[in-house]
Amino acid sequence: MIRPTLLFICLTLCAAGAHAERADRDKPVNIEADRATADDAKQVHVFEGNVVLTQGTLVIKTDKLVVAQDNAGYQHGTATGGPNGLAYFKQKREGRDEYMEGVADRIEHNARSEKSEFFGHAWIKSGQDEVKGQYIIYDAKTDRYTVTNGPNGTVLPSGSQSQERVRAVIHPKNQTP
């Protein structure tokens, strides 16, 4: 029961779900943690303490990973904390010699909506391009994302006390005619 749930969350927790290395799906899931608990009645699995999850090129490092399943069979995963207090992921992109990686205070993925959310100190890098904000949401159905400078998708006006700004670095792509 734990293996199928974790396999699903491994493949979808990171924002690059639609562009992840497909070969990773056939690789075994390896999880290290200081503690693991499973509540089959509530369909919740919790891994705590220096959690390191690997599957092929996918690596997730976090302090706590919680995977829950609803009555319809959809999973919801939450990774919190980890190295430097941030949840971290890295995975090779399909068909490219580049990786996608990111961090946040908390990363959540909802399989029903196919959306991943990055809360607090959110940063995602794909190849050489990167984006940073207090909140990032990625929709795998539409391959679109939104980044805001405030918590939980709020937008703080320029000149507010937070002085947070969304930041992006986008490198030119080599295109031959």
C-alpha cells in the first residue's frame, strides 16, 4: 500500500511532473527517514526526520513527507522543512540534458487538480531559467505557473513593508532558422 502511494507522489510532487524523466517511473522508490508511520484507516503515511526519497533521477529532501489519499483514490502530498529548513526536489527533464530543481518552506501536490504549490521562500530552476517568489503554483494540465510576492498567492503592493518582489531570470534559447 505504501509503495504505490509513494510512487505516485514521487512522480508528481515536483512542479515538473509533466516534463519529468519518464524512465524514472520504472525505477524503485528508495526512502530514508528517522521515522515512518502509516494509518491505513485514514489513508495517511508520514515520514519524518531527514527524509530522503530517490527514484531514478528524482531526489526529494525534506524533514517531513505526508501522503494522504481521498476516497476516490487521489493522493495529496506535502513536504515540509528539510535542509536549511526548506523542502527540496531535483529531477532530470525528459529528453533534455538539464534538471529542474526547487525549494520552498512547504511543497504541496494535489493529484486530483494536478497542481503543485510552493509556499514561502519558493524558488524553481529549470535549466538556466529560474523564478523566485513567496508563492508559486504550477498547473500540470495547462503547463502554466503563477508566482506572487505575498503568502498563499496574495500580491503585496510595491513599497509595502515586505519589499518582496517576484524575480525571474530567463536565458535566451538558441534557435536556428
